[in-house]
Amino acid sequence: MLSRVIANRAEYGEFESRLALFSNAIGHPSRVAIILAIVAKNNLVEGEMLQIEGLDKTQVQKHLSELQRAGFIDGRIVGLKRSYSVNLDAIAEFVVLFKKFKIKLAQAKTN
């Protein structure tokens, strides 16, 4: 049965799709660092993110794009700069989905 589910991706539902989207977006240490930096200052402009150790402009833009695609951050133009804030509703949804995933793992283990 497992091979059938894996082989037929059309069977993936909203739960699997959303959890995978969120997990991919949060699955890089730099993205976690970016989210934490934004939360620490309430919002952050793109240039300030270059102060995060190990990130250059290209990397920052790539990571911001992934975080925005998942809905974890919102960007808006402020003057000549783009300011980012964390979408706490999306973070909360990820937490709920991950808890459901944990429950599904426990259920699968007992079956």
C-alpha cells in the first residue's frame, strides 16, 4: 500500500501538500535565522538581513522568496525599501499541521 501512495502523488491531499510546503520553507537554517531576526525587530528591511552571518544578497533574496511562497513572511514597500514581517497565522498553521503529523505517525506505528 505504501508504494501505491508514494507512486500516485495525485492522492496527496491538502494536509500533505501544506505540511510539505511549510517544511521545505522552514527546512534551511538561514531561513530559520531570517524568521527569528524579523520577529526580534518586529519587521526588517532586506538590507538588514545581510547582517545575518553567512548570507549574501542573492541568498537572502532566495530565502525570502521561499518564505514568502509558504506564507511565513509578508513583504511591503516602505519608501525605497521592502520591509518584511512574520505571518504568525502561517506559523500557527504549521505548528497545528506538524502536531497532526505527529499524531498520524503514532497511529501508523500502532497499526
